[in-house]
Amino acid sequence: MPPDALTPRSSPYWPVVSHPLLRRVLPGLAVSALGDGMALIAVTWLAIQLAPPPQRGTWVAVAVAAYTLPSAAGTVLFGRLLSGRSGAQLAGWDAVLRAAALAAIPTAHLFGVLTIGWYVVLLAASSLLHSWGAAGRFTLIAELLPQRHHLPANAVLAIIGQVATIAGPPLAGILISWVGPVWVIAVDAVTFAVLAVTYRLAIPATGRTEQAGEGFSRTAGFAVIRHDRTLLGLLALTFGFFFLFGPFYVAMPIHVVEDLHAAAPALGLYYTAFGVGALVGGLATGYLRRWSLWSTTIRIVIGFGAAMLPLGLNAPIALSLPAFALAGLIWAPYLSTSMALFQRSTTATRLPQVLAARGAVTVLAVPLGTMLGGPLTATIGARQTLLLCAAATIALGVVAAGLTIASRKPPTDDHPPSAGPGPQRLPHPDAPIDSEAIRH
């Protein structure tokens, strides 16, 4: 092993964290992610406090949905306005809207006018640009870094989110006990304001790369995906993968109580194990950059389904707990690898619209799966629901692998085939050699 093999500069993450512009943005992203991690608890807790007791369950569900789902509508509503904007502009405007709308919640509370209805409206307003903001973050990576660094950079964003998901909820619980959930949301608003200022100061301002009237429409991103069978297949795989995970949120708590005869701490232990596994998987993602991304993405789907099988097979906690941690480890690289495929499968000009369209579709997947989980669990039972979802996830990955093999020109990482008038794609001069593609 070379003497510098274990030095920080040899890490795939070094070009990301040492980049002169990205290193200015990453602290703001970390602060904002922590705020969002705290909001996971605060949003639901404040809904419980504001809603009439007989309707608490309904309003909690509506509040959680309002914090995410309107971004799908925002993708279409603001398509022409935001087309041609840089990644930093898109992410910055999302942060500004989030900060303003969330800050309005404690402001309304101070004036005594905060009702559950206004609360949901303000949460919905805060999420309108969320798909564009996520698209902006990953577009910024594509704008600043060569292709070989996209996967590690995507992984850095995922790691920040995973750490925040682990640290945010316990911190929110402490703050809620001290000052109440409305002020935790106020803290979340401040973190987004910090992020907005970070984008404004860290990234040089640029104009529009193209005028909205020149070939752009509200649904330009959807059109690009529809005419590119690789992107369409990847979007379908991602939607199916997330959709099949949705019923877990309903079935898992019931499985712990009714099948394992355990209490709430056991459920928390499962969540912690998954989070720790996901953190380890996120840290390992950057080292997968020489693997075939398409094959790796499909294998993640199959491997995750296999790791979830012990839960559905009613394995004891001693076996199902480490299996669930393994599922988290396998799950973690999916966002980074699938996003890297999107980043290298379309032009820089079209990338924000394509990623926003992707976000508009995938944001619906988990909620729809969760909605299915209720009647499914009531009909066949929690354990059987977990088993069915695990088996269906494996089947989804096997079908995707079979379709790839059956294709006369299997998609590669650098030259995915197009079935229609999709954008012209040129290989990046820094793209790594795909050894798997050469063997085939």
C-alpha cells in the first residue's frame, strides 16, 4: 500500500471538502440539515397542540404532507420562471422561501392568530420550491466538479442529511420540553436563513444560462425524461423503490408491538440501527466511484429487499436488528448513485429541470406507499406486509436487471441510450473508465 493511501488527501471526499466554493457552502448545508432534522419532530408536535383532540391524527398527517408534497406542484408552477437558473440560485431561493414561511409560524403565534389551518398553509408555502432547491444542490455539484467527483459529492450531501436525521430529533425533543415546538420551528427558519445567506455570499452571482422562452416550458424536465429511456427507467426504478418502502412506516411499529411483543424502546432501537447503518453506508459511498453506477444502483435495490426479509420472516430481534442495520447500510448509497446517473445523463442547461421533475415524482412515492400500508397491514398483518414489500423490492430489482441485460444496448454510465429526441450528451473528459462495460 502506498504510504499516502490513508492520508486525507487520498480520500475521494477530499476534492469535495477542499473545493474553494463548496467548502464555503457545506457548513450552511449542515446547519440547515440539522434544522430540518429537528423539524421532523417539531412539525408533528405543533400539529398535535394546535389540532382539536378528536382530529389530531388527521391534522398530523395533513401537516406532514404539507411540509413535502406541495413541492410537486411547485415544479410545474414555477417551471418557466426558474428554467435556466444556476444551481446556487435555485437552492438559495428555496432557502429564502423556507426561511420566510417558517418564520411566519412563530410570528403568527406571537400575535395569537396561529390556527391549525394557517399552520398547514404556511408549511405548504415553505415547501413549494423544495424540488427546485434539491435540484439546485445537485446541479451545483455538476457545475463545479468534474464528473469523477459527482458520486463522492452526492455522498457528502447524503451524509450531512443522515447525521442530521440522527442528531436532530433528540435535540428537538430537548428543546420542545424547554420552549415548545413553535420555537423549534423558529430555529429551523433561522437555519434556512443562514443557508440562504451562505449561497448568496459563497457562490458568485450568475445570470440565466438561457432565456425561459427559448425552448423551456413548465414541464421541460418531464419531457426530457419521457424521451430518454434510461432516465425514464431510472425514475421508474426509484419511484418503485421508494413506494415499496412506504408501508414500512405503518407496518414496522405494529410488527414490533404485536409480533415481537416489544415496547417503544425496541422500535427506537431499530430506527437507531438503521440510521447508524445508513451513516456507515453513506461514508462508504464515495469509494464506489469506480463501480458501474447502473449495476450498483440495481444491486442496491435487490440487496435492500434481501436485508429486509428477516423482518417479514418473523426473525428474533437478535437477527432482525443487525439485518435492519445492514438494510440501512445498503440503502444509503442509492440517492448518490442514482443522482450521479442523472447528473451525467443530461446537459448542464437541462439538469435543473430534469432533477426538479425527478423530485416532483419521487416525493409522492413514500407517502403513497405509506397510504397503502394502512389497509395492507389491516388486511394481511404487519409481518406479512413487511415480507410482501421485501419480496416485491427484490422482484423490482431483478426485473430492472433483466430489462438491462435484455436490451440490445445496455445503458452505460457515460453514454446512456436515448429512445427519442433527448438532449445531446457528451462524455466528460475526466470520466472514469467503466471496467464492467469493457468486459461486456
